[in-house]
Amino acid sequence: MERENYNQLKNIVFAQGISLFGVAKTDNLKQKVVSISREILENFPPLVISLGFRLSDVVVEDIQNHPTQLYLHHYRQANYFLDKIALFVVDTIQRKGHQALAIPASQTID
């Protein structure tokens, strides 16, 4: 069943335009890593899903000493896209009766 869920999610996100998809087991997510109580985090399985989106080669190659205005716009749009797909993944997982949480693409966590 795990492989079936993995393949289903992978197919869904690739169809939406995601470039990279992965699932990893982790044992140390029980600490408070986001603004959510430890009691809620305790109910999550030790799994994380990672999504990636390829930035435009031309936009990235144009960066010299610092990010350009075009890059900053591109970066914001890419993060918006990743956040949108992450919410879609959360909804898909919740519809199957499981818990899920999307972490914003550009959120910095210590």
C-alpha cells in the first residue's frame, strides 16, 4: 500500500509540473520545528515529502554578484507554485484519512 500511495502522489505532482519528488523517513521530527504544538506533531508519522521545481536556466545564469529583479520575481513565483502544490498534496493525504502539514517553501527553520 505504501508504494501505491507513493506512486499516486508522485504521478499527481509530476502532472502538476513539479520537477522533483521524494519521500524520506525521519526519526527526529518530534521536536518543535514549526509553530505547532508538540502534541500535534506527536501524531504525525516519521515521514517527510519533498517537492522541487526547476528554476529557469536563463534567469539563474543572469545572476552575477547578487540576485536580479527578474530572479526575485521568478523565485517568489516558484515558491508560490510549490506552496500551492504542497497544499494540494496535504488535501490528497487528508482525504485518505491521514494527517499532513505543508511547510511554506521559503520558510526558514533553525
